[in-house]
Amino acid sequence: MPLFVYSALRLGLFALALVSLWAVGMRDWLLVLVAAAMLATAGSLARGGVVVHDLQALEALASIDTVVFDKTGTLTRDTPRLDRVYSRRGVMPGDAVELAAALGAQSLHPAARALVHAWQMQHRVAPDWVATQVNEQAGQGLDGVLRRRDALTGATPRRLRFGAADFCGVPALACDATQVHLADEAGWVASFVLAEDLREDAAAAVDALRAQGIGVQLLSGDRDAAAREVAAQAGIRDARGGCTPEDKLMAMRALQAAGCKVAMVGDGLNDGPVLAQAHASFAFGKAVPLAQARADFIVLGDALSAIPVAIAQARRTLRIVRQNLAWAAGYNALCVPLALAGWLPAWLAGLGMAGSSLVVVLNAARLARPMAPPVVSVKGQGA
């Protein structure tokens, strides 16, 4: 075999082997550079109180342009306060609270927890009623049969409904506050007015989201007036109340059909479908299990500021992933032709690949540094 043919064949086989190894190495390298960035971000968010349930959701979160909040338990504190009780003639307000607490103990809804908390704070013992045959309709309320603990046989059971006015078949109170009602087979039993406290950093979190160019909306199952009042306190201009779970889902789909990339923030049973529909979703740590299961991110603390911080971190992650991809493309555009031409020894190519991987990992490691939360504004507090 002529020497030049042998040399050409040897060079060709070397180039083929090098390119094959390079292709396998590039595949693993790309996986490394993306995984390193995602894992560094997940670790940073976890230290800040946000658990990443789905790493792939970080990419969707980076493209978010609209955030939709639930009201009760999300923009407001987890458990409302019982403010006033109205009851029908012959029913003591305390007895009405006891009945509502006995039925509400079967639910994780914040309004139900408010009645349970009010009873426990006053009496420190369980209600003298046992609830059975309890059914809960998401976003509406509960119905069940109550019997006295000390007379389970012979006592007349009471079938009660507890929840929204329409669900209980009673008229709503003539006030804008959050309210729930109790009704039995004879009709209206009592109405409870609840006071909700806005989370301390709610307005600051909304301002931080707007500073990132993100639109903010509120969808609530509560009455429209109550939803708009809380929205105004938080600085949200686009608010809608009276939403069933289906209404929230339709609103989410309408936003997506209009081209919006939407993140949903909720905590309730009726938020499960809309959390699953959103491009990215957040559930607070005290959210019901269904909300946590459907959410991409779980906020363990009470700080709404974690939402804009997580979005900013996701955008930062994508920037660094693009930087790493640009570095990989530039490195290979330079080194692959040199290797094919025989000007780059195999050992030097392998060393360069290892060095490039180190650069990529170190660049991604910058994401492990936690981002500072937005400064909480105290403007208007105390008014």
C-alpha cells in the first residue's frame, strides 16, 4: 500500500474516531451544562424557602408575563379572623359557631379553619357535635349530618350546610366583607363575617412583579366586592370575584389563548385544576395536598416575595444556560476543525473538553448564590 494512502487512511480513521467521541462527549456535555444550572438554581431556591417540584418548570417560569393570584390564604394570611356572627332567633351565636366549627373541621378551606380556630380559642375543647356523611364541593362549601357526642343514640340528627350563600340557599349579608353561612333543613341558621389580613409583603411583591414587566391579576371564589377590596390593598388593578373552579380554569385558558404565559399562585382545593393548567404554578406550604401535588413550586414560608425572586432566578438561569451553550458552540467551532485537520492532538482535545466542562460548571455555580428579596415597602401601613 502506498505511503500516502496509508497516511490518509490513518488520518481518516483518527478523525472518525475523534468525531464519534466528540459527539458522545458533546451530548453528555450539554446535559451537564443544563443540569448544573438547573440544580444550582433549585438549591438556591430551596435555601430561600421555595421547593422546586419540577425542574423543567424553571424554563416555563422564565418566560412568564402574567401572574394570577388567589385571594384567601394566598394574598391574605392563612386563616381569617371571625369578626361578627348573625344568627336566627332562638339560636345563640356561640351555638352557631359550635355547629359551624364541627362541620368546618372536616375541611381545609381557610373559612372553615377560621370557625374552628374561633371555637378553639374560646373553649379549648372540641365541639359537642360529631359530623358524619360530610360532602365538600370545591369553592362552595360542605354539607353533612351532625349528632351530639353525648347522645349518639336517640338524639335528633341535624343536616347542615356551611359555605357560600348560594350553596346554603340563603341571602348574602349586605356588606362587602368575606362571609360564610350556615343553614339547616328549616333555612338560615347563621352568617359569619370574616376579617382577612393582607400579607405584609403582598404590595411589595406585586410591585416587584410589575418591575419585571409582569402583569398581575386576582381571581377569587369570594364575593366580587371582597376580592376587589383586597386587590386594591395589594395594588392589583385587575381583579375578579365570584369565581368557581371552572370559572378560574376558563379565565386561565382565555389568557393563554391570548398569548400570555401565565403563572398561578394558590393554596386551595378549588385551585387544583387551574394550577395544573398554568404554564407554571406556586402553592404555599400550608396549601391543601391537591394544590401541592399540582404545583411546580411550593413556597414553604409565608413570604409572597418568594414569587418575584423565583421568577428572577429562573430568568437568570436561562441567561447562564445560553452563555454556556454559546461557549460550547464557540469552543467546538474552533476545536473540531483543528482536530479534523490533525493540528490538535487527541490528548489536548480531551484536556480542552475537561477544561470547558469545568468552566461551564463554575459559571452555573454562580446560580447557587441566593438572590436578595425585594425590599418590603411600608408605605401606607397603619392607615
